[in-house]
Amino acid sequence: MRKLIILLSVGLGLTGAIIFYSLAEASEYATFEVARAHPGREYHVLGKPRRDLEMRYEPQKNANLFTFYLEDSDNNVYRVVYNGAKPRDFDTPDKIVVVGSMQGDEFHARDIQLKCPSKYNDGTRIQTASQ
Amino acid sequence: MSPIPSYIGEQLGWGKAGHLLSALALGSAFLSFLLYWKSETWRELKRWARGAFVLHGLSLVGLLGIILYLMLHHRFEYHYVWQHTNTAMEPRFILSALWEGQEGSFLLWMLWHAVIGILVMRLGGCHEHRVMWVLSLAQTFLATMILGIQFLVNGQEIIIGSDLFTLTREHPAMRNVPLFFRPDYLKRLDGRGLNPLLQNYWMTIHPPVLFLGFAATVVPYAFVVGSLRSNDWETWIRPVRPWAFLALGLLGAGILMGAAWAYEALSFGGFWAWDPVENASLVPWLALVAGVHLLLIPRTAGLNLFLAVCLLVGSFVLVLWSTFLTRSGILGDSSVHSFTDLGMTAQLLLYVGFFAWLPAALILHHSSFRWFNLLFPAIPLLFFGVWGTEAVWTRLVFLAGVAVLIGLTLVAVRRRLSGWKSSEPLLSRDMWMFTGSLVLALSWFHIIHETSRPALGKAFRGLGILEKLYPANYAPPSDIIDRYNYVEGLLGGAILLLMGATQFLRYRETPWRPFLRQMAAAATIAVGLTIGVALLVPIRSKFHYLLLLFTALFSVVANGLYAWKVARFKLRASVASLAHIGFGLLLAGAVIAGGYKTIVSSNYRELINLETLNKNFKNSENMLLHKGDTIPMKDYRVVYFRDSVEAPRVYFGVKFFNREGQELFTLWPQVQTNPRMGDVAEPATRHGLGRDLYTHVSYVDKAKLNFLLQPADTNNSTGLRDIGTFSMQQGDSVQLTNSLVIFSSLKSKQPLDSLDIPARLELEGLFTVIGYNGTLSTVKPTILIENNTFQSFPASCPNTGIRIEVKRILPQERRLEVHLSQPVINPKDDFIILQVILFPGVNLLWSGAALMTLGLLLAAYLRFSKDFSSA
């Protein structure tokens, strides 16, 4: 009995440790201004890709570099430098999340999360059969 | 709004039949619950209860038949059919389409519950009625999910469930679409079609197996809860074991099929990413593993038994909680594949809450705290009425209520259960199994806590310190996968060590000396194997991976030794070892594949060095392959040699050679084009015995894809588009859309000695092409005049792709007639960006998975047969 109780308390202690470990680090959804205030710290920024501004992907020069402009929820537009190939369905989604940190006036993204288009498709768009 | 026209061609009878069957399914499930509940005291009712349940099952089969009929016949007047299928879809994906949506997957889940229920009737014996009232109750709740009833409360529209047979034209999002005011709208309507990610054979088999596993977890829960009703903490312990093993085997197979789908069909380059949906299916499995091991201890009692009950109950509640997390939309941005919010959050939460509360309520019912059963629901309800769900007070009172409920239940159990004082020796199987279950419990706690943080953030809004710890706008930390791997790796290592050692321990006391000798033998072999693997796979520096690999191999070796030396390969005694070996191999494979995966496609000739931009950026991972070029990648030489089109899929042929230029194999990674939902790349993998080579096209020029997909016409054979024929004098230029072509000179290749025209004359034109992007190149088409025949050899500009052909020479006018054409795909753009990853040890993982599933199902089978007596 005493052994079980000791084990159980060790288990509870470890549970506490896990909660502590898990809570110690959390990223938050932020805007470019917040990310700018803490350069180098990693943030998730949700925004609209500005397709009217320059989007540059030149795989001949480097297949792992894609740059574009993103407008965050405060309507600030920043250049995003993404380390990776241009996502295949980048031209469809209205909103994307970039994960990375601010370096000077550029946001260096390690990851881009696109909304799965099936989920966010406007249900009212009707396709008609071709006949 | 104009009066509703009478629509042409609709088949509304199916929907009406469907609604009738949905109502019947709900009614018969509830009836079955009532009859089974009563049959505890009134035995004769059992026959009727069975009848009600079978009726319930039949109505579900009817529902399935109707929806499949509608999908196969493209009845787009039904919204579900419209949303998930279209006419272009291949019929073999009809099943994937059925469970793509929430309603369809609820139906699938219910169908499996019905199958499990009928299995319980056959095998449940004297526990049938106990299990079945719980199962019927769970089924009643589920049946409301596809009900789709709307009514008004205080002017607020409340919807219960989401109807499988809503008409497209009556769907809230569609009501005002002009198309639906035309009587003949059906002729013009095509469905939205299935998400391309799901058009894959893994998606046809993975969801049904996974849902079968989910459905099977209800039985252990029902055994416990049904027995708690009669305050029985004993008679169900033996009969529940085979059901738990069955659930473990099915759920495990379902999860691993999901991993296989991710590896074979998704392009994130791996089989496990700690995604919330993956976690949601893993956590119930872990809880059940821990619970069933505690139940294996003979005469389990006291703390052991209570922990086992918690874990079995927890397993089903976690299935429901996962359902809530993935279907309510609460995870929002943190998962790739959660469902759309159908506005059923409250209903789902009620479902979880009720089945989490039920066992506690039954325990309290048999204790002196019976009154709290009334207070617990009443007080929060009162607060909901006064402040509403958003208010801080409501949530505070609710949380306090939950805490008190848990506390009281603990006290009640402590009073009810004897055997808390039994003292196990340190070296006993009981003790070590308890420890193992505790570690497993820690592991699932960690995963579920991490996964639930977005939901907790919403629950704790405005609650001071809790709000600080669980921010409402939480985003998973950037290194979330490493953090999962770190904690789960530590706990997993501990589990594996315990798994290897515990088999050799006897229940109660075990002598130290022989045990240590056996352990030493297993450890020695495992160290040898680990060193062997470390020598075989390329990278040896990752010490923590090697340590984890050692623990996995140790558990494999120790269980193998046990099966050989102790169980002497007798099936019944070694079936546990079989499952353990499977699990050990699975983790060994995962450690090798995950820890030593190598990106083959690392770049070597980048014009822009990314590391100068940011030290964390990498040049590697994606490589550019022009068609026809041979590109060295690590030990391979790779050529992208041709495209092959099977609309809507485009395959890219990639040949692999070894260093010596010997052809090894060809892979065809593909892009599945889908103009509405976005294109999806599907990897192609070369499966080898020891290692897999995984390839995936991460980028293709859109113009190239469009060109490949357009119907074959005259230009396709040459791939050229005419620009025109121009008459040019020296110094003339032609302005094109992308460049300027200047005719500089025309010269003979050999020196001309005399004015006579020689028999053989070779002329070379010199053209300068200035691309508007700033490139400058010289293009030299040649002409050969021999024996009065005129031969022209065109040349192409390497930058713009413009092809120059001299058609005629007009010597009198000192002019050339030049034909210009341009490839539809500029050769510069005729490339793919390819990612190539080497995964060693993947086969170890899959064979481990197969062994484990086999072991678990075999354990279930053996324990179902009556003559089985536990060792």
C-alpha cells in the first residue's frame, strides 16, 4: 500500500512537471506589430496574402525561397520570406498563417499553414454540369 | 420571392424514407435502452430489448442503403450528395465520400456500434443487459446527431443534429441562389466533389477500421458502467478482457492505417505529426492499454481496480472528447483535418459531459452522497439560467462542481473498495504493471492536455491565473513536434523497459537472482543489436535516439526470450509476448525512420544562399529538375524524363540511377489537379527491404500543368506555338511579347575562296535575343546548301525558348525570311521541384504494427473461447 501511494505521488509529481513543461512554452496568434516588437521570437501571424503585390518564386535561383506580401488583421502589410517551395495551392485561400519571426522589416517564415480549401469554401458557389 | 415552382426530376421519396428511418433509429435505440434497463429485474424483457436493438440496426442499414443509392445515382437534390460527390468522381471513391462529412461518419460510427451490439448479444452472456443498456443509451445520443430537427425557443432557432437528407435548395447557404428558382435546376447542377486528399484507397479503408475501433471502446465502458449500477466491482473483470483486447487491436489497426495513409498519400513527409486528430485517436488507445493491464492482475482490488475503472471509462469518454474536439471546430487553426463546425458544439459537449458524469453518478448513488447527484446538475443549470454560458460565474461554479464531484467520488470509492491495504513486494508483476499503467496514463495525460489547450483556453476565459496559463488565442509552439517527441520519448522508453522486464516477474514475490540474470542477457543482446543498427544507418550522433532504440530492442529481445524460454512458444502463453514484440518493433521502426530520415534532395548549386538571409533557413529539401537533366543527389543520379497524363492526374516520371550510371528504378510522383479545391501532390515511394525512398513533387509551373492537361491538339506533338514569318535585313529587329530578336549577320562557315558558289555551302545566321527580363543571348541557326538542296537547322534561345529557323535566303534583296516559334512550355520552365527523402526501417514499423494487431486480436479470440484460463 505504502509503495503504491509513493508511486502514485511520484506519478502526480510527474503530471505536474508535464503540465509545467507544456505551459512554459506557448506561441500565440499575433500581428506583425507584436512580432516586430520582439524580433527573433517566433509567432503565428494570420493574414491575407496580397496577390496584387509582388510574389516571387524563382526555383532556378533557389527552390527553397518564396517571398510575398501579407496583410495582417491590423491591415499592416509586410514582406514574408518563406524558406520552402511555393505552396501548391497558394493561389486559392483567402487567409493563411505564417509561422516565424521578424527580422528587420521582413517576416522570416519557417512554415506556412494554408486553410484546407474544402473547409473554407464558400458553400454558395454552385458548379453547373457542362452539357 | 416568387412562388416556388414545381421542380422537375427530383426524387423526394428517398429523403422522406430517410427521415422516417432516422426517427426509427432514434426511437428504437431509446426503446432498447429502456427495455434493457428494466430487464435487470424483469428478465423476460430481454427478448423485446433485443428485438428493439435489431430493429435499430436494420434502420441504420436502411439509412446506409439510401445514402449510397443517392450517391451512386448522383441525386444532387440532396445536399450531402451534392457536397461530397460529383459526376466526374470515380465510383470507387463513393465510400470515401460517404464518410467525408460529419453526418456520414456519424452514421458509420452508429453502424459499427450496432454490429458490436449484436456481437455482445452473442458473446456477452450474463452481462448482456448491463452492457446493452449503456450501449443503447450511447446510440440514442448518437442518433440525435443526424436528426436535424429545428425548433424555436424564445425566438432563438435551435437545431438538434444535422440532417443527412437536407435538400440542396433548402440548405441555409443555398436558399437565395437564383439557380434554385428554376424548375429544371437539377439538369444544371453538378456536385462539389470529393476533396482530392481523400481520393485515395487508404481513405476507403482507414476510416471504417478506425471507427470500428472507436465503436469497440464502448464495450469496456459499458461493462464497467452497467455493473456500477448494481454496485458490482468484481464479476465483470474477467469477461471484459477479451473486449478490451478486441478494441485495442481494432483501434490500433485503425490508427496505424491512418499513419500509412499519411505516409503514402500526404505530402508532409512522415507518418506521424502529433496532429490533434491523430492524438485524439491515440489517447483512447493508450488509456485502454493501461486499463486492461491492470485488469490482468489476478484478484485486482483497491487502488489497482479503481485506476483500471478510471482508465476503461476514460477510454470511451476520451473517444467522445476527441469527437468533440475534432467536430466542434474548437481546434480551429491547429489541425489540418478537423471538420467544419455544424453548430452542434453544445450537443457534442452534452454527450461527453453526460457519459463522463454517468459512472460518477452511479458510484455516488450507492454511497451516502446520493443527494449530490441531484445537486450537481441542478446548480450549474441554475447558473446557466441566471448568467448564461458566457459568464465567468457560471463557468467557475461549474468547475467547482466538477472538482467536488471528483472528490466525493474518490471518497465513495475509497469506502466501497477493500484491498487498499494489501502490500505488494517490490519485485512483483503486480507492482510493475501498476507502474507501467501509471506511465501510460502520464503519457496520455500529456497528449490530451497538449491537444486540448485551445479548448481549455476558451473554457478558462476570464478566470484570472488560468486564463494567463491557457491563453484564448493559443497557437501551438513552433517546436511542438520536438516537445511531443521529447516527453513521449522519455515515457515511451520507460514503458518499453517495463514491457521487457515485467513478463519475467511473477505475481506477488519473485526471487531477484534469476530475474537479474534474464535481464542481463536481454540487455546484452539489445546493446549488440543497437550497435549493429547504429553501424548500418548513416548518422550515429543522435545519442537519445540510440537510447530509445535500445529500449525498444530490449523489449523485443526480452519478450522473445520469454516466449522461447518460459512460454516455450505455446500460443496461449506467448500471445502477450507477440503483441509486445510487435509494439517494440513498431517503436524501433519509428525511431529509426524518424530519427535517421535523410533528405536526399539537398541542393548544391543555389544562386541565392538562404543561410546568409537567416541562419535557420536551409537550402536543402527541394531540388529543381529540368526535364532531361541528370542531377546528382547523394548516392543517386536522378533524371526527370517525361510526363504522363491521366486527367485529372499528372504523373512525372523520375528515373533513379546509381553513381555508376546503372538504372535502378523509376518513380511516378503525381499531382492531382482540382481547380476548385486546389491541386494536391501525391508522393511516390520506392519500397525497399531496409529503406524506402520517398519522392514528392513540391512545385510545378502552373502553365505547364495547364498545357499538359489541355486536350491533345496539333501543337501538342511539337510543343511549339507559331509566332510568325518575318522578312529581315541585317540589323532589323522583331519585337515579341517577351523579347526583342535582332538579326545581326549571316556568314559562311568556311572561308569563301572565290566568287563561285561552291557545291557545298554552310551558312550561319547570328541573332541576338534580348529578353525583357534582362537576359541577352546569341542564337545561331544554320543553313546547308548542297547540290541545289536547301536544308535549314533551326536553333533555340536558351533563355526565352524562342526558336529561329531560316526559311529562305533572298540574296538580291539581302534579306532573310525567318520563321519564329516558341515552345508552349519554355524549356526553362519545363521542370519540377522534387523532394526526395530516405526513410530507413519503415518496414520494421509496418511489420511491428502487423504483429501487434495480430497479437491483440489473437488475445481477444483466445479469451473469448471458454476453456481459456488465465496464467
